[in-house]
Amino acid sequence: MQILPQVLDGIRRQDGLVVCIKMIQDPKKMRQIKIVEYFSTRRMSSDTRNHVVPFYDTFGDSFSPHIQYMVMPVLRKFDDPEFLSVCEVVDFVSQVLEGLSFLHENNVAHHNLTGEHIMMDAKSIIPTGWHFVSHFCEPDGMTKISPLERKHLPVRYYFVGFGNCYHIPPNTTPLVRDIGGNDGDVPELFKGQPYDPFKLDIYTLGNVFLKDLLRKYHSLDFLHNLIESMRTPDFTQRPNAQMVLRLWYRIRDGLDEDAIENWRLRFKDPNVRPRYSEEPSSAASSTRSNKRDISSILNL
């Protein structure tokens, strides 16, 4: 059981970079350090499809040898701030599906790819930085942030939370029996039979698209067939990551590129309001002095 905070902010001495430091106490979750470190090697990080959170460093606790710390960049949840245009959603779906395909291509199943484990590097759209706890404020904890539109300043999305991941060598039957993460909708988790963790990733990510995109916003009906395919109840009939990515490319190629760039999103629930102003901040705001970025990330 985690008694102390799992994630804190820190400043790297060599260059003043603000980073996230994650504490890992559970021996079963130590493997995530090796996984994240592997995907940050020069060969892996040079591939643009790689969306595993970058690894900066790791070190042990001076007083508790069983505790390890992993150092990573500051990030925000993928939908904070919310999407404003259809093209931003298209870019998000493309990035995470390419990232999942790359992850599976390298024989790693995330095994808990819920929305809380998909983050974004938001420095480009929140150049002032944000408070570690009050993430809607600048680092001073008082001034409300004014995010820029991500369609003008593209962000990069990352997968975090590899504590339940599997590395399954090629030519090995990928069947496991573990609980399988935090998504209680996955059908195979209730059958008491071995299941494929790679196919579980497909269903779980499809659920993210369903709950955090399709059900939340108007104008995203083009996602319906993709989500339906990813949420196929029988995992043996569910497509793999490469098949899902090919389906998405076909759907994306059928969209009018100019139209989706100017197509504003609206919430389906009339009672829901954006966390921040609907009006994008002016480009002039990007010239404001940069304060230290402090992450509110709690789910790495």
C-alpha cells in the first residue's frame, strides 16, 4: 500500500528542468522502470510512433532500499484542457493508435490503458506552466491558466502507468489470467478464463474513445465504426493494433481536412461547461515569461 505521495515535482540540477518523480514501492511494479527505460533508448526514441513516456533517470531511496524513484517529464491528462476542434481529436486518435501499434509491435501490452494513463506534454499550449496540485492555475497557485489552441501548437501524447504491463516474447501464446487493470467493462475479465492482454488494450482504448470523445462531443460520429470494432466482445474476434490502425487510416482519409480544422466541438451535455474559456488565448500570450512547469500528474 502506498503511504507516501506517489508523484512529486522536482528540479533537475544540471539545467533547472522541472520534472516528475514517481515513487515505486510495490516489487511487482518495478518492471515498469525497465520497460520505460528500454523505450527511451536512442533506437526506440528515434521512432516517431513511440509514445511511451520518456525516461530521464532512476534512483533508490537512501533509507528504504525497497523503494525506487523514476524521473520523467511533467505532463497533463490528455483532455485537460478539453479538445476544441475536430482536427485536434483526429490528431489525438492518430497518435495513440500509432503508439499502441508500436508498443504491441515491440511485444509489450500496457494492460491498463485507461484514460488516466494517457497524458500529454502541454508545454506548448500552457507556456506559463501550471501548479502541481491546482492544475487550473499557474505556478503561483492564484492566476488561472489560459491555454492556447492545440491545433495551432500541436502537443504530443504519451502512455504512462506501466506497472501492470506484460512483455510477451514473440512466438509465445499471449494468454494471462491477471485482473487486467481498471476498466471494468472488458468482457473477458469476468469469464475466469485466460485472455490476451494485447486485445485487452484494444478494448480499453476503444472505451476511452467512446466515453471521453464520442459520448462527450457532437460531430465525432466518424469514430463509431472504429470504436465498435475495438470493443468487439469476443477478444478472439477483436482486431489487433495494426488492423485497428489501418481501419483508422481509412476513416481519416475520408475526412475533409479543411473542414475538420475549422469544425468546432460542442458538448453533448448542455450542462457541461469548459474548464477554461472557450475563446482561445491570443498568440501574444505566448510571449509571456515562462514560469516553472509543475505537473498535476498523479497517475503515472
